[in-house]
Amino acid sequence: MANDVRDPDESDDAKKTRELIAENIRRIEEMLRFLPLSDGAVADLRTKIALLRTILLEQRPPAFALVGRRGAGKSSMVNALFGAKVAEVGHVRSQTGRGRWFDHKSERGAISVLDTRGIQEGSAPAEADGAKDAIASIVVELKRKVPDVILFLVKATEADSAIDADLDALERVYAEIEREHRFRPPLVAIATHCDVLEPKATRLHCADEEPKEEVDEKIARVAEVEHHLETKIKERGKLGPHLVWTRGVSTYLSFKDDAVRADERWRIDELVTTLFKHLPDAGRGTFVRIARVRGLQEELASNLTRATAAICAGVAALPIPVADVIPITTMQVSLIAGIAWLSGRPLDRKAAAEFLGAMGANVGAGFALREGARALIKFVFPGAGSMVSGAVAFAGTLAVGAAARAYFLRGASIEDAKRAFERKKNEEDVASSSPPSDRDRWNIN
């Protein structure tokens, strides 16, 4: 829903890689009209091409509106998501002078945050904006851009303190978004500072090292806060339907010279997973790069792999000998570049091609042989040849994706990546021993 925002600092290599990927996707789309497939299968391929375009070409910073009173931990939440100091934390006075959208950045990407003046703030913020109140300041910014998700932050020790006024403010925020954008974002309710609940000395982030009865006591207190917060929100008919998650968390990070000195975050991975689930595809890739939750990186990389494999299988089914060799090869290189990008590396097609070369003959020379074999099969057996050719392209691309995930996401060596390639290729060869229908062959689920 938020505006597309490209990184002005993106390298020339990354820009050229995007241009090459865009050109290849355009060529693939032109080829679709020649595919000997049903209308349903072609439509399915168009959906997968749209997914590739979104992940590889149209990524933008995810947009979050952080709403909560002063001291709720909005800036700490941003730092917790990055695992680094990107937002200044106000320990005494309100740090956020006016509601505004701005991008918190690291080398892995940016998050677009509507960092608001604390509602019900008790003192003038460090930066005044002249708005008559905090909500008026927020409303001005909501006219400019709509958030993908709203995070409502309440300090765990204050969840029963004047929360009705906080919820009144949240209702005003939702009303303004609906009026301006005809959209009501998912609502994530977060009780922050759970680490200070009694027994205070019990560390939730190191629960295995603490006495079980004390951990249980503290988690029970967290559950009470969660229940109260969720109940209060669901009592509001205008807010309840949009609530997707309620949890207590700890966002505590301490820094010295911008380096992490202490990390007491708790349940942040759960929060990240929830936010990922409710983000549009255009914001997911950037988000997983920043949050570095491997399971989410693997999920998105697997989706990218299976979509690319389906497209390569479709191109391989073209009844024109050798016409698919360059598109399939470039799509596989684009897949590797995309997985490397999800891991936090720059988008670099040259590095992706070098990865294939470093994999050795099994992937390098072997691909050339398989491409030639597929062209020959289609020339000699134009009907059945397309089916065999598609199956080979599908299996080979899945194997390339498996190798790239092992190397870039799990830190495997080139030798281990080769083994991952061979294992996946053998699995797919066995699975494809019985010819599938064209619909099954293009299914990524």
C-alpha cells in the first residue's frame, strides 16, 4: 500500500542487475503466447512472473506506524527489529518532536516508520512541530502515506493505566487512514518492557538459565497483561476486527559507540514472523534482509525458487529448439542473485554467475549438455520432447535454488552447495519419473 521507495545509494552493479532481470522477465512474458499449455497453466505462470517481479524488482521499505504514549518504547522497537542502533532512544524526555515518516537505514535496507509524538505525553518533545496535539501531528503524515501494519505499543507496567485514552487515539488514527486511503491495516498490539515485570531479576531472554518457578511466574504476569490488552482492544468494535496479534516482548538493547553492549530481546523473532505474514510481497524481501530471521529468508527464497522453476519449465516447453537456452540460464542466474540478496548481500548478477562457475562441471558444463539435450529432444520428439524438457528445466532450477540457499542463507561451503544441488536434482529426477500434467508441473505450492 505504501509508495515504492528505491534506495538512492544502490550501486551501479545492482542497478544494472535489476535492468537485466527486468529485460529477461519481459522476454519471458513475450514467450508465453507460444506455450503449448492450457489457459489455466499460462495464467498460473503469469502469477509466478508477477511474484518474481515483485521480489526482485519492486521491493521497498516496509511501512509501519508505531503508535503509543511516551515511554512505550517506539524507538527501542525500531532498534530491536534491526538489531542495531538506528533510532535514538529517549530516556527522560520525549525524543520524537512530530509525527513524520522517515526511513531507518542499515547496510541491509530500510524500514519506513511513522514515528509519532507520544500520545498523552507529559512534556514538550525535543522537537516541536506546532501541531495542537499528538494525534493531529500523526494525521498530517497519514495523508502522505498509508502504513502496511500498525504497531500499538503499551508499556507492560502501564497496560491498565489510562489505556482507554490510548485506544481513543488509535481509533482516530484508523478513522483517518480509512478516510484517506480506504484501507484498514492489520493491528499488532505489543506490551513492551516485559523484562521489568516481577520477578524483575528473572531473565526471560535466558529462561533456560533461570529457576523454572520464577520464569513461570513472570510469564504468567506477561499473559495477564496480554489478556487485558487484547480484551480492551476487542471491546472496541472499530479496532477488534483488525487485531491480528497480541504479545508481550522485551526490546532491550544497550549500545556503546553504536556497538551492541547488551542484548535482552525476547520474542522479537515471533514479532518479526507476524509482521512478515501481514506485509505485502513488495515489503517482505527488504524486511527479511533487515530482521535476519533465517526461517523467513528460507521461506521467501523457496517461494522464489519454485516460481522460477515453474517459469523455466514453461520456457523449456516452447516448441522452438534452442530458443529457451539463454532465458533459462539467465533466469537461474537471477534466482541465485535474488537469494543472495535476501541473505543481505548486494544484488549482483556477476557474483551469481561466478557462483555457478565455482560450483564446477556438475552445474557449469553439465547445464550446457542438458540444454543441448533438451533442444535435441524437442527437435526429434516435438510433442513428448516438450514435456521431458520442461521436467528437466524444472528439476534443474529447483536444484540450483537448493544450492544457493545452502550457500548464501546457511553459510555452507561450495562443496556442500554442490552436494545440496545433487541431492535435490536426484530427488526431482525420481519424482518426475512419471510425467505430470502441465498443471501439476507448474504448481509451486
